[in-house]
Amino acid sequence: MNKIALIVHSGYGHTFHIAQEIAQGIKQVADVSVDILTTQDASEKLDTLAQYDAFVFGTPTYMGGPSTGFKAFADATSSLWFNQVLKDKLAAGFTNSGSLAGDKLATLQYLSVFAAQHSMIWISLGILAPQTKSGHGATPEDLNRTGTFLGLATQSDTATVATTPAPGDIKTARLFGQRIAEITKRWTQK
């Protein structure tokens, strides 16, 4: 059984909602389990992280970068980095913000560099962006409507967590989770 950890900081609940959707996608793949950990919980249980085969890091994008809550977790992992505990484990990332772009790419770059610092192997989104239709951009129902490839980027407005992000973002999150689980199984085959 492969084990995947989603390590998430969520300011208002939207990012955590996306983590739950990614977890639903992971659960579609046989012989893979998933745990969702808050960054605070993960920081307090650093010695247990070595048991996971893959990690999905999630944070909202605030002011063009990851949240302070996620950065605190990242800083807490220095002992893992020093001993290369996470070396050759898989990693992926996602972010959410109120605007469609919102400099979310900078957050995904931060997450991928964080994984690289730990000598982890990065998993991209693997879903093409929608093509422009009749001169119009993506719709809320489209997969990868934000057009990112490094990881998952979703958008939430100020509505309740139950009604946002958009349906396309939810479907994209589930497919991303499935991709991560399938790659994890392939990576860990003996």
C-alpha cells in the first residue's frame, strides 16, 4: 500500500476544500491511501513524514506567494533537509486565491523549489489548458482553466466554501489526485 500525505495550510477553508477533492482523486486508485495534514500537525509530527511515498503541498496564494502558515512548516523541515529524509520521494503542489491569476505561479514555483531543496521528484499537473473558444477564454467548467502546468492553481471568490471553487477546478483537482496516485504506484514498483 502506497501512502500519500497532503500537507495543507488554508486560511479560509477554500484551499482545504481543494485538498479534499485531490484526496478524492487519490482514493480512486487501488492500493493507495491518503492523509490530509494541516501544516501545524505536520510540523508537530516531522518524524512520521518518512513513512509517506509522496507529498502534495497546498497553500493559498497571499501577496504573490505562499501563506505564512505554509512557510512556517517549510522552515520546520530543516532537520529533514539536513538528513535528506525526503530524498527521492515524490512531491506535487497546489494553490488557490481569489483572482484567476493572482501570481499563483510564484507560489507553485516556491513549492517546487521547496521540494527540490529536499531532493524530491516533482509531479506536474499533466492536464492541458483549454483552447480559446470563439475568442473567449476558459469557462468555470473547463479543466485547468487557469492554464498552469507546474501544479494545480484554482480560484475561489468570497462565496462559501461549498459553492467555490468552480466545477472545472474541482474536476481538475480530482484528476490531479488520480495522476499523483498513479505516478506514486509506478515510482515505487519493485
